Amino acid sequence: TLPKKITIIEVGPRDGLQNEKQFVPTEIKKQFIQELRNAGIMEMELTSFVSPKWVPQMGDAAEIVLDCLDDQTRNIVLAPNRKGIDRIYSTSCKAVAVFVGVSDSFNKKNINKSTSESMAELKPIIQELKEKGYFVRACISTAFYCPYEGKINENDTIQLCRNFVETGVDELSVADTIGMAAPNEAYSLFVKLKEAFPKTLLTAHFHDTRKLGLANIFACLQAGIDRFDTSAGGLGGCPFAPGASGNTATEDVVYMLERMGIVTGIDLSKLLVAIELVRPYVSRKIESSYYRLHAQN
Ligand code: HMG
Ligand code: MG
């Protein structure tokens, strides 16, 4: 039986915008976050505390967090290293996401370290965050395929997840970074993860490069997964993963799930308001089916 209710983790303000070359005004980002909350989003990645030299779009992370925290939503911010964590400590944010690729080549391009070097740096950081009472999420990139190394061995992904679980993370967000996973691969991996880590929140993060996001999400539902990272308008992509297009669009996922009788808590017409707000500031065309059929212009 499929889950009756699922949680959407909206990644639009972070994954959705980080790949945009043109700087989106901080004020627009704040309004975008507010409109997403109005639409019913309860968990959201707000921004990332990464090097502004590497990702200029996220250079306003501190300002975003200063104005956009609230008590009702789980507000997650990303950090790749100690410097990012220290920047987070100077804010009131209480939920942190760290990120590592299964693939060494990808991890080097993304955070200039091998996977094991990253893990060695993050381990004490995660333990410290947990002692301080933070919610900790680990984003596992290139869990299926890598733009540099090709197919990733399922056991390597499971082993990296295990390292994070043993370190004490609350959540694993397992990502198909370049949108190459097929539904049978998604099903196979998530069944194993669910069996291996029954006490950890398990979230699936699909990029929709080959339009397999919805099919992969359906496969994950069958594996018992009830948490999905999605991005309003289908925006997104990692600047260091060539071929990564946007995340599966929140509105298409919500539409499919609601049609299946699965509760999401998200209001589609209000979601369109959020998308309309950022649309003039992004280079990517909004290509989701729901937007195409229902937007007013
Ligand atoms: P580096 O150049 O090796 O770092 O980059 P460094 O320690 O040598 O520092 C270089 C400069 O950056 C220094 O400044 C540092 O202070 C500064 P300078 O002395 O030259 O003026 N710096 C920082 N500034 C602010 N915040 C920080 C920070 N760290 C260093 N946290 C580094 C290493 C990790 C910093 C860099 O590679 C980086 O920022 N990478 C982030 C890349 C990124 O944001 N990728 C996208 C997010 S992951 C993703 O999208 C995948 C996901 O969606 C799942 C999926 O789909 O797969 C999650
Ligand atoms: Mg991503």
C-alpha cells in the first residue's frame, strides 16, 4: 500500500536558484520563500552558506536567514564545511544540511575534496550539531549516476548513507543529481535504504533532466518513501554537475499525488503565485505541465 500522506521539502529557493547566473534580488528571494509558505510548504531549503566565489547567487545567505525564519516551517540551510557551519552558528537557524557526493570526481568538482576527505571533515561537525540540538540532513549526491564517472554502485551509495546514519543525521536526502535514474533503480535503492535505516527520515531528490522524475517518485512511493525534495517551477541544477537540469516540479508532483488521493497539504493555485513571483528573474523557462496548463499568461 502507498503512503496516504507525503511531505514535500521545497528546494526552490536553494537548488532552484543556485544555478541562475543572473543574481536574483534578495528581496524577491524572501518573497518567494514567503509565498511558498503561504502555499502550504512545511519544510524548505532556504539557501546555502557556501563560498560566494563558487556560487555568487547564494552570497546573500545571511540576509535571507535573518528575515526568513519562522516557527511553523522547518527551515533548512546548507553548508559544505566548517566555515559554512560557523556562519550558520551566527544565525538562529536550527536545521542544517550537509552534502557529499558518492562519486569522488563529482565531490572534487563540487566541494574541492574527495568523498572521504569531506566525510572526515563533516563527522565531528555533525556530532557537534547534534549535541547543540540541530536537525541534521545529509544530502547524498550522485547516488545513481555521476556526470564524470557514470553508473554508481548501489552498495557505495548505501555505505555512504550508513556512515552518515552512524554519525547521527536525522535525514538522508538521496539524490539523482543528473536525472539519469530509471524507476527500477530508484525502487531498488530506496527499498534497501528503508530496510537498512528504518529510524532515519528518507527523502528522494530527483532532477528531471530526462523527464523521469514523476515515474521515479511513483517507484519510491511503492518502496514506502513519503518525503520528496521538489522545486517550484521545476527550477534547479547544480553548477558543478553538467547536464543537471531542474528538480522535479513541485506543482507536477503535488498534482499527481493529489489525483492519487495522497495528501500533500499544498495549495496549487497559491504555488502558482510563488512561481509567478520569481519567473521574471530566472533564465529558465517554466516547463512544468501544471504551470503550462494553469498559469494565467
Ligand atoms: P575551496 O576553494 O577549496 O575553499 O572551496 P577554501 O577553504 O580554500 O576557501 C576559498 C575561499 O572561500 C576563502 O575565501 C574562504 O574563506 C571562502 P578567501 O580567503 O579566498 O577570501 N569560503 C567560504 N565563504 C563562505 N562560506 C563558506 C566558505 N568556505 C570557504 N562556507 C568550498 C571549497 C566547499 C568552499 C567550495 O567548493 C564551495 O563553496 N562549494 C559549494 C558548491 C555548491 O554550492 N554546490 C551546489 C550545492 S550541492 C547540490 O546542488 C546537490 C544537491 O542538490 C543534491 C543533488 O542534486 O545531487 C544537494
Ligand atoms: Mg539537487
